[in-house]
Amino acid sequence: MPIEKADLVAHFTRRFGEPPRWVVRAPGRVNLIGEHTDYNDGFVLPMAIDRAVWIALRPRNDRTVAVYSADYDETSEFSLDTLQRGKAGWVEYLKGTAWSLQQGGHRLVGWEGVLAGDVPLGAGLSSSAAVEMATARALAVAGLLDWKPAAMAKLGQRAENQWVGVNCGIMDQLISAAGRADHALLIDCRSLALTPVPLPSGVAVVVLDTSTRRGLIDSAYNERRGQCEAAARQFGVPALRDVTFAEFQRSAKSLDEVTRRRARHVITENERTVRAAEVMRRGDAAELGRLMAESHRSLRDDYEVSSKALDVMVECATAHEGCLGARMTGAGFGGCAMALVRAEAAQDFAAKTATAYERKTGNKPAVYVCRATNGAEVV
């Protein structure tokens, strides 16, 4: 069930005997189009969703951060003066974010609070980035820091890369920090320029969790990243973002078959993403759906990061008359697909697609009809 602010405030009040001074939230995200383009300096088009990580907090008089996780029924605390890595767990995302902000020159103060989230774990909806950005927002409000979304997103990314040890791109933290209600954000992953793009009227975005989780993703991710870097070297450019499809066609024969398909996906996906932003500005939902379907085929056939469960989910989604387009979203090999659906058909679509998928796979999916929301904020 989605978290309500009033419930979190009540939980905090029961625990601490008074209401919190502040409540912050940071959302998860779904990427409409632009997959595996971020580490190629390309374009992505995510939206922040109405599933988020929330923190209710009050200041302390020392430099200790003490947090109760309602999801894990655990309390953990750490000193801002003696930050040390511990065993893997939820608190490492908080510690890593505090470490990164201090490394970035920010003076932090202690606080205590209650943390709760309704972003599904491991589903490719960026629950970890939501924790990092909620923590950054809490540290910022407690320490009276200016909230600069792009700068805070970079610090959150550094926490995940260098503290947690996950080599993610910037997209997840940036959309969680800077999302805008009723819009997606076209993000240039080289310059970090953000362009809000309105969602077409009369449509809903539906997240379709296959209830399968990613396996082999680290090795496959690193392998594909290496293949893209090798292709960029052969084209003589810093990244595949710098290669047009016409240039690719002229030189494709110089690449081995696998590298050629990997490069073709990234180059065409960048073009699809920029095109998707253009058609959204015109309100052309049908063309946006077509581009999403094309993206899935490219991810499945050229980049080979889909899975049987994801393909079945996309097939079930596109069979519904209300569906304009569907694709896998996230890194792949499991997790979620997403669909663009006529708003009036969204609930019927969700029920029928879930039933069809479960009948074909035996897996019971989770389905979320999502709204685009603001990024990390004090609420």
C-alpha cells in the first residue's frame, strides 16, 4: 500500500512522543525510454513515480544520525565524525550519502527519524536511489543546506559507486532529485541538462513487475559496457552517443557481429529517446507507444538484456486494446516492464494483463498504475 504522510507522522509520534520537525520524500522512477544509453553519454527519459522513500525526522544536539526502518523493524545509528563501512544493509545507503555530502564540503548535523518506503525492492524502480535522495534531503533540511538537485544527485551517485560499490549511472539519482509532477525529464547524461517533457493527456503509465529478479546482471552489465567502449574506440569517438545512425551504417561492417548489434541498439535508442521527447511535446501518444515497442525489440534482439518473463509480459500488455506500447524497463534480465495505456482503460488493462501473464508463466505479478511526481522534497 502507498505510504501516507499522516501515517508516517503518527508512527514517528508514537516512537518519539512528539511530531517530527520535518517530513521528506524522494521517489522511485520508471524510465519511459532510453535504456543502457546513460553510460554511453546518451539520453534517457525517466519520470519520478508516486512510490517513494519517506523520512520523518527531528534534529539532535550531537552529530549522530539514528534511524528506525519501519520496513525492516530495525534501528541503526552512526556518528557523522567516524563513518565506517559495515556489512551490506539498508543503513549503508544512509551512511554512504552522509559520507559523500561531507566529502563534497557540506557541514552536516545529527538527527533521528523514521524511514519507510513503498518502492518495490529489486524491481528496477530505483529504490536505492530513492533512499539516497531521501537521506540527502533529510541531511540538507536538518543542516540548512541549499537543495541543488543535480549536485545532490551526483553526490548520491558517488555514494552508490564508492561506498555501496554499485557502478550505476547518474539517471536514477537525478530523476529522484529533480522529477517534476506530470512530466518526464529528458536527461542529457553528458551535460546533465534537464528538459521537462509533459506527458500526453489521456494516458497512464503502468509498471508491470514480472516478480522475477535480475540474475547475472553484474557480469552482463560489465560485458556490455566493455563492448560499447570497444565500439566507440573503433569509431574514434569518446562514446557511442557521438555516432549517428548514418555513420554507423557506413562503418558497421568493421565491427564483429556482437559488437555491431550492441552499438546499433545504443545508437538507435538515443535517436528514439530524443524523438520520444519531441512527440510527447506534440501530445502524440500513439507515436510514443510505437517508439517504446521498437525499444523493446532492440533491447531483446540487439542488446540481449530482456528475459522470457519480460517478453511474455510485453506480449500480454500489447494484446490489450487499451495499450499504446510496452517495453522492458531498467537494466533487464528480470524486474519490470512498463506500458503506455489509455487512461480510461488503465484499471481493466492492469487486471487483464496480470491475469494473462500469471496464466502463461505461473508467476503472480505486481501492477502499479503510476503518476509522475515531483522529485525529492520537504512535504
